[in-house]
Amino acid sequence: MVKNRKTITVNFLMHRFRTGGVEQMFLNVSSQLKADKIRLLVLNSDFDGIYNMIPANVEIVALQRKPMITMVNKMGQKFSFLKPVSALLQLLLMCWYVASSSSLKADYWVNFSDTLSTLLLARFGGGKRYSWIHLNPQLIAVSRWRKIYFRLYGGMDTIVCVCNDQRSLLLKLFPAITPGKVTVIYNSINVADIKRRKNEPLNGVAGRFMLMVARLDMRTKDFITVIDAYSAARLLMKEPYKLVFLGEGEDRRTIQEYIDKSPYATDILLPGNDINPYRWMTKASLFIFSSRFEGFGMVLLEALCCEVPVLSVNCPVGPAEILENGASGKLVPVGDRTAMKNAIVDILTDERQAESFVVAGKQRANQFDVSNSNLVLNNLFYQI
């Protein structure tokens, strides 16, 4: 148990709050944290149904809804040629507001998004500055803003990575970062909550299906390989499994256009977002994870907890560590549609293999329950 040596206030900064792995992780962290006051500062007023799941003890501050910032935002919306100027002015006003507002004073400012804007705002807050890293550090290294990222990360008191592989890669790519300030707190899942919610009724699909849960973003997710592998696998299987992509995003139209080229297009579904993906996972015959790169891949843990066999690409970083190098789920190379097709067929036609993945996966998921990370998380702030 954490012994409160003093009362503390923690401010979290996020770019937006729409259904996704980072948002789910915030729900887990904020529900575990023993702080006396928790605030969530969201830069863009961009919310969906997951907003209603934020714990009642969290004060939500929508920065874009502050009067002066709202006025500047409307100016950019009305005159498209002023959008870049409007965006910059909004960020500057947010920095001023964070630095000057007595109502936002906190002991800790935590950047919880992988964006320059939230990193910058964390620097303007008083108290200690922390930053979670959710993405693959390689993305930072190849960014045109990498020098600014590096300076801002260098100014943090503590950097939190979500797995050991991610920490190792970060320190390899940015050797000037002091290793002692980079800690690891694994993403956690609320096993009891998932078990409760997975039993809610599902009416969105009939028959057997394979499932991928992800934002419809082709920069980070490889939907094309999954569609091709699925179409090829259907030729080899008697059972007419459907393929469901659960999520929403800016690349919906592009993905749908590619789906339409498949001979099985009518069996490939895009139902949109669902704040309860667990009821889909528990009824799926196979869960597919296909990212080009990751920081961790918490959705893999959620799928394991829902007792569905998992097929994942072995992208850097996260899947191999989560799936114990293939002991808790099948790993295939990124972009290899033949290997993915073969793995789909193997798992769906070999009940013994599928069951072994389910049993091992359930045990693995339990290791990441919030009860196992509670003390580590609170010690980060109380430093006991």
C-alpha cells in the first residue's frame, strides 16, 4: 500500500480523447493512481464514447474550449488559409494558460500523448515533468522534428516506457538520454473489468469471424496484408469465416476501396468503433494484430484475456515480448501475406494449437493485470 507522505496533484496532457489503446491506458492509470487530485487536459475538443468512461474523480479540462482559444480556432475554421496561423496561436495561448493559471497548479505534469504539442505544454507546467512514450522510438528518430523531440524529452525528469524492448531501442537511438531517468511501467489491463464487459450481447455480426481491432490508419497498421491473406485463406477453408476490422479512422475510404477488390468483399466488415471491443474479441475465432511498428500493443493483451487465439506480426516493438516469442500466440513477419495466410489456416483448422494459445495467452494476460502494476505506478509519483 502507498503511504501518502504528502498530498499530490497530477495533471495529464493528451492531444485528444478518442477510442484507442492510449486512451484505455489512461483509464487504467487514472483508476489506479492514489493522487489526491487528477486532471486531464485535452488540447483538441475531440471526444467519442470512451469519454464517458473517464473516472469520476478526474477533472477534465478541454483547453480548446477556453474563450480566447475557441475564438482563434473558429477563425482558422472559417478561413482555411489561416489554419496554420490559427494552430500556432492556439498552441501559444495554451502554453500561456498552462503557465499562468493558478487553477492548474500541480506537483506533476505528465505528457501522455506522443505529440510535440503535449510535450511542449508539459514543459510550461510547474513541478516535476514526466512523459510516457507509447509509440516506437524509431518514429521519433526519423521525424523531421527529432531534434525538438530530443530536447523536450531531455527536459523531462522521468521518461516512462511501456516495455523493456521499447526502452532499449529509445536509449540506442538517443544515447545522450540519461538511462537513469528512463523507467519501464508495462501497460496493464483490468482483467476483472474485461471479464465483465466481454459478456455483453453482440449484434453486429453473424456467424464465425476473424477480428482486428485498430484505428483505420494505414501509416501504422497494415490492413492490406490482412485482406490479401484472408482472401487467400478463404480458398483453403470450408468454413466461410468473415473478417471484421473494428475501429474508425481517416483511411476508411481507402481501406473500403481495397476491400471491394476482394472476391469476399461482402464478408469483410467495417462496423466502426465500439467502446466495448471485448464482446467482439470473446466471440471471434481468431484475433489478428497487424502493425508496421508499435510501442507495445495493449490490444494484444486484451485479446489474450478474452481467450481468443492470437495471430500477430512480429513488428518492433512489443508483440514478441507480449506473446513470449510465440508461446502465447502465433508470430509472422511483417508484410508477409503468405505466412499470414498459412497461419490463419493452421490456427483455424488445428483445434489443439488454437487451444494451446488460448491457455497460454490467458495466463500471460493475467500477469499484466492492474493489481500487479498498482504499486509500481504509485511509487513513480510517491517515490517510496
